[in-house]
Amino acid sequence: MGDSDERGKRAAEPKRKDARRNKESLLDAAAAAFVTSGVDAPVRDIAARAGVGVGTIYRHFPTRADLIIAVYRHQVEACAEAGPALLATSPAPYVALGRWIGLFVDFLVTKHGLAAVLQSDGAGFETLHAYFLDRLVPVCAQLLEAAAAAGEIRSDLEAYALMRGVGNLCIGAENDPRYDARRLVEVLIAGLRRPD
């Protein structure tokens, strides 16, 4: 009986991985649809992007709010996981910091529509905002500390302050084609460098 239990567990693992991968591709498709069409994008469009049926989306996410929250959490996780990966693969910590801030800006600029919808539920928004801070502030702090330890940037800036400043530079960027938040954020990050 022990052997069959072990075989059952091994057989279930690929199925769980496939289900997780399918759910992630569904969330990626929903995020892409939200960027192009807003959070009111038709479910059938999201399903078509993901290559699944509409019923699959409703099975995972019974309400639009469930889908929006899942997309938001998925994107926060992707941004959080990118920090250590960039630190490990970039030629210098400052380069990793700049690349991560670029991902953070992309997240912020494309998520303002999500934020507006989520704020309509005060308690839910507070919970998600706390999650956002809990996951991303430590990642930014790790990148700042690594760049400061390498002598590449000044060491007197806190992660929360930097992220708040970047966030403020991104406000309104999605609605004004003349405003390039990414360019201003690049100037901000360049200003962190220690003078030679």
C-alpha cells in the first residue's frame, strides 16, 4: 500500500504544476487585458488570451473582484521574485536596482486602474496595500543595501521613501502621453549614484 501511495503522490505533482502554470497563464492574460482594456475587460477576451474557456475563469475566480485581486497579488509576487533574481544575474547591484525599479514602474503605471477599483472596498484595499508593502519594501531594501555596500550609491535612503517617491512620479502617467514617468524615475535613480 505504501508504494501505491507514493506513486499517487508522484502522479499528482505534475498535475499540480500544470494547474499552477495554467492559473499563472490565466492571470498573465488577465493582466494584459487589464492593461489594454481596463479592469472591465470582457471575460471572454481574457479567456481567449489565456486559451481557456470562460467557465475555467469563473471556476477559479467566481467574481470579477476575485480576478482583480488575484491579478494584483500575482503581479506583486512577480515583482518581489524579480529582485533577488536580478541581484544574482546583474553585473552590479546598482544595475539590478535600476532594472527592478523599472519593473516596479511598469507595475505601478499599469495598475492604477486596479487601484481605483480596489479602493472601493476600503478593508480589502488596506489588506492588499499591506501585502504590497510587506512583499516589496524588503526587496527594495535588499537591492539598496547591496548597492550601498558595493559603494555604488549613497546609503542614507530608505526603501519605503524611494518606493513612495517613484510611486508619486508615476501618478497620472497612464493618462497623459506627454508625461514620461519612466524617464523621470531614471533621473531619480541616477541621482542615487555616489559622485566619483
